Amino acid sequence: MRIATTIFLTDETIRPVRLAHELEQRGFDGLYLPEHTHIPVSRDTPAPMGEPLPREYGRTLDPFVALGQAAAVTERLRVGTGITLVAQHDPIDLAKQVATLDHLSDGRLTLGVGYGWNVEEAADHGVHWSTRRALVRDRLALMRALWADEPTAYEGAFGSVRASFAHPKPAGGAPRILLGGAAGPKLLAEIAAAADGWLPVGGRGLSEALPALRRAWQDAGRAGEPEVVPYAVRPTPGKLAHYQELGLPEVVLQLPSAGEAEILRTLDDFAQYL
């Protein structure tokens, strides 16, 4: 089981290059970064992680810029988003960012995708909350058209693109796409329809959810198995042993949003799981 990490990198934390060096030298598999473009001060949306909202949410670095730095100074470290708020992006621009990072990292990118929780943040991007799931699905399909080997047009409910020359291409035709969110029939069906697997935050309830996901996967006519990667996990030996027993290929451990000294101490502690 591969051991990756995630962290809210901000203007107050360890820098991406330093962290990437330390992760690769110590034998960690990957680095995933979250995304928030901004956090409106006045909001009615309750934060799922509780109130008050932690300081780092309004100070996150752009994940693609930071992951580009991390990929440039490493050779084996995988990079990923956890998660990209696809509804808040122009899909043509996002397809180019994703393809460029995957190309330059030689296929080391995982695109974690989510629907978001902050209604006010999404509204500032022109997102209508009730249609955001359909919007994400549509934008992923448009992006796949741009990543196709041959110029491919796409006409969707929320956007379109002409058959176009669009290079570079992702190293493997498309990056691994993992969809985040809480288990439920709608989410599991979306994973089976449009993703390579699931990025469940915290990893609770997997014993019950995995059979349902596999059924949705088979019902969608998908071959093989969906990849399930527990995300932002606070590790214990028991948790990781449980994930291994479930046959999961990877787990993403939560690092504190902190400076270099605290991060290095945490990595020393997490080394027991490698």
C-alpha cells in the first residue's frame, strides 16, 4: 500500500520545493494539495469540518503552481489535487493546466475532483449550486475531448468546444481521475460513470461502501476494479492495517498546515507507516 500525504500549503507554511524533497527522500509516494480560490468573509454555508473555519482555508496556494514546483524537483513523487473544484474553472483552461502538469511530470498526476461545499465561493464563480454536479460531469467530458488523440468536438449542456489541436496531451491519454465525496447512490454512480475511482475523506465506513461501489461499477459496464484512496487520514496502525485488509492500493495521510520544523517532526512520526 502506497503512502502519500496531503497538506494545506499556504504563504505561512513549509514551501512546496522543500516539502517535495523531504517526501521523496524519505520514501513517501505522493503529495496532494487542496484548492480554494477564496473564502468569502460573509457566508451562510456551514463548514463541514466545523467552525470557526481554520485559517489555512483562506490562504491556500494555487495547487497547480505548487505541484508544478514539486514535480520539477523530484523524479518519483506523484502529485495530485485533493480536490480540484472543477465547477469553478473554465474547462478549456483547466484541461490545458492538467495536461501540461501531467506531461511535464511524466504521468505522475492524479486529478482529484470534487463538487465543493462553500456556496458563496462557488457563486462568485457563477456556479448555480443546484446544477453543480451536472456541471462538473459536463466539464470533465469536455476536458476528455481536448485530451483525445485526434481533434474531437464536444457539445454539452453547459459548454462546448470545437474539434481542436490541443497539446500537450496527458502522458497516458488522461490522468487518473478520482472523485471525492460522501458515499451515496448518486456519488457511486457518478464515480462509475466518469472517474477511475473514489477519494473518500477520512476513510470511514469503507467496509460497507466498497461493495456498493463495486456493484455500481459493474452496472456501468466498467472492467476491473475502481481505485479507492482514503484521503486526509489521521493515521494509526489499526487504520492502515484495515485499509490493507480491504486491498486498497494507496492512502493519503494528513499533514498539519505548519512550518518546516513541525512538518519534519510529523514526517519522522509518519515514517513508521512506510
